[in-house]
Amino acid sequence: MNIAASVVHLFGSEERLADKKPSIPNKRDDRCLWNSPVPAASRIPGVAKTDDCNYVFQRTACCMRINNAGSVMMKRNLKLFCLLAATASLNVHADDPPATEVVRNPQVINKVIDMGEYLRSLSQFEVTAAVSRDTVLDSGQKIEIASKNTLLVVGHDRLYALSDGDNNTREFFYNGKKLTQYSPYLNYYTTVDAPKTIQETLHLVEQHYGIQVPMEDMFLFGSDQAQIDALQSALYIGPSTVNGQLCDHLAFRQPGVDWQLWITRAEKPLPCKLVITTTDDPSFPQYSAVYRWNLKPVIKPSAFTFTPQKGDVAIALKKTSE
């Protein structure tokens, strides 16, 4: 299983960690919003805890600007307070040990579970992704490989996927009965009998043939409760804009992998971006995908069945155990 596929099994389908919805700001920004003290449960490991003196100074300065007091005495007092706050901050952090607090926010985890459940509820969709993946040479040098991926889905039994990349191009056709993998530049294709649903088919071809369909993670969020229990940290980073869409930026850690996910801040939670970093490799290779969604695509029924053209050659698909 590759890096991306290892991440998507993180979230169990039914069981939830908390019934409370994520408390995420409703607006993009609000003057003093991000100057408020950060609760301990939201602090990022490895970052010194919130400087309350600095917070008071920032809040005071912000309110002064809003009220436009313009008093010389207030300005002098503010400068003096700033100096005292800076001195106090240095003294506090000099005595504090490095922060080692591990944050595992259940509301953040539930937000991803909600997204996975919503994706599996869609009757049809089209999603494209601009993907980049690091390949590490024997020398340790990283080479970035780019591709454009497309996924078309109707119901639970029809799928078309395309990965058009720098080093290869593959197409996948699934019509509820058979799955075909096609290499258009080599003119080779292979067809196998498949189960009746997309999820069953994805599991079968990966387990038996070692094949991963592009963006199969769209179906796998929420598939393994055991992986939730193994999750080491889950953080809410803040609002972020991806392709003009306001999203919530989440960050997770598990053994060997750090990963980040951007989810639309809307009634229809969709993944906007995914970044995965392999942390048990000294080169720290990354996988990145930026998504664009169409929930009302116009798709021809013939799109899910492969029809060989002149020059195409059928080859056998061997199981990984053979």
C-alpha cells in the first residue's frame, strides 16, 4: 500500500469519538480572533505554550485601534506595557521546558469522519486532482513526479479513473461486473471479474493484484476504526483558502506519516487538498493532491465499460502471490 492509501484507512465508519460538532469559526477573520488565548487542547506539539502577556498586549492594542482613543498617555502606557510583557515573556519561556503535549482533538477527527460519510453518500460525482509525488533516488535525492488524475463515479457500481503522469498513464473502467486496466501508450489492457460494488472491487484488486486505483481514498475514509485508535495527534490549524474555496486546515500524525487535510467549510464537506509526508524516511518525501469537484457531472453510460481499439492487446493479470 502506498503512502496515500495508508492514510485513508484511518477513520472508522460508524463509531464516533464525540457527538459534539467541531467548534470552528464561522467567519474567515475577525480582527482580534486569532489573538485570543489558545486552549491547551489546541496547542501544537513542539511550539511553546501561548504567551498570555503577549495576548493581553495584542488584545489591548487591537481594542485601542478600534476605539481610536488617541490618548498620548495611553500610548505611553502601552509602550511601557509592551516592554514589560516582552521581558516577562523571555523570563517565562527561558524557564519552561520544550512543549511535548500531544493533541488528539476528537472534534477534528469527527470532521474527517463526517466528510467520509458524505462522500460515500453521493449518488454521482467527478473530481480531478493535480498530484505531485516525491520519488527518492538511491543517492537520497528527491525527484518530483507530477500527474493529473480524474475520477468519475455513478452509484456504488460504476467508476472510471485516469492517471496521466510524467512517467506513465493508466485508465480504469469498472461497470459493476468487470474491471479493466488500460495503458493507452503501450496499447495493453487487462480485464478481471469484479464484485458488485466499488469498495469491494478496490479491496480485491489491491489485495490480489497489488493495483491501486487513482484517488481510491475518496471511498476509504471511515473504513477502519482500529486506525483511529492508532492516531497519535489531530490538530485544527485554522481557516485556509484553496482554489478560492474557504476550507478548514487539519493536521494529523501517525507512526511514520504526518499528513494534512483541507476540508470545505460548508454543509457539503469535500476534501480540497491533501499533503502526506513520510517521516520514517530521512528524505521526508511528500505526496500532494489539490482537488476540484463537480457534483452534477454529465456522464455517458459507456464511460464505464472498456472497448478495445485496433492495435490493443489483452494481457493476463497475475496475482501478487503468483
